[in-house]
Amino acid sequence: MASATVNTTFNKSEFDDSSLKSALATRLDRLISDMLDEQDLVTLASLNDIELTQSFYQQILDNHSEISPREKRKLKKRAEAERGFFEDLEKLGGTLKAKDVAELLGVKRQTVNNRLKNKKLLGIRRGGNYIYPAFQFKDGEMLPHFESLNQTLPEHMDAVARISFFICNINDGGSNVTSPLILLNKKQLSETELKRLRHSASLQETHVAK
């Protein structure tokens, strides 16, 4: 079924946020309705949100024949990697919106934005907004030492790389490997362990530069 053509020309000054959301929702509704006509609805209904988004994304790629097979493979691989990344975040408690973080910490939304800018919070842009991994919070506060460790990482290190640093295993100084996140959640983190974490974070400068 051919996709419906939706008029996307508008004067931004004539729309407020509510109107823009409504217009975008209408466009998405039409696009999704067209795609549903070509899909197995029972199969789609059994998918979780991430899998459903991936399915729609793949169909959009397939419907655009002007994209070369090689480019499609690249985009598909990127989408699968992104899906895996967010699935990992879900296993670690999911993510919070800025308003939820503000409520959790008892601060204003602007304070959340300022802390993100100053690397006191870790957020990743998804769509037009930032979302915040829940693993950086504990008992209604910032996870102890998380802020200072995040600030030790290279200034230009992106959010995905920062998150990977916290959740991927590193050598704990002995014969074991564990993630910085697991160490930060220990009931009693020794000064030696904290120094080792900061040292590991500082070494990321070399890794990023390569």
C-alpha cells in the first residue's frame, strides 16, 4: 500500500508546542497505519516497545529503494546496536526523564539541565530530549562517587562512551573483573578501589584520543 502524503510545510510561528505535537502525532498515525496494512498484526502485538520500534524502522528502510543495500545494512546494524544498548539500560533500571530526575532529587528542571552540562549528571539525547540512566541514582540521591567519577572522564567523551565505561567490566586490581557501577554500589567502597576507579577513568583520555 502506498504511503499517504502528508503536508509538512508550515510556519513555525503559527504553532505552539501543543499544536506541533498534534501535527506530528497525526503524521505518525498515518505512517504507522500504512505500515500496519503490510504487517502481521499478531506478531507485532507480541513485541515489546523496543522490538516494535525496530520492526517499523526496518520496514521504512525496506520501503526506500533509493537506499543502497550496503547503506541499509549499515543502518540496520546501527539500529540493532542502539536497541541492544537501550536494552542493557533497561536491565539496569531503565531511564528517567528530566522532570522525573528533578522530582527525585528535589530540584528544579533548570538545575537538572545545569548539572548535565557540568557533567554532574549523565544524560543521553534520544529524540529531542535527554533521558537519564537510572543507575546513577540510589535511594533518592546520586550514587556515591558517581558525580566525581563522571567528571574525571574526558570532557569530550560522549554519553554512550560514558555509559559504557560505567557498565562494562574492568580489572579490579586483582584477578577479578567487574564494572565500575558494581563497585560504586558496594556497601563499603575502599579508598584503594576508589583511586583505582579514578585512575581507570583518567586512562579513558588515551582511549578516546586513539
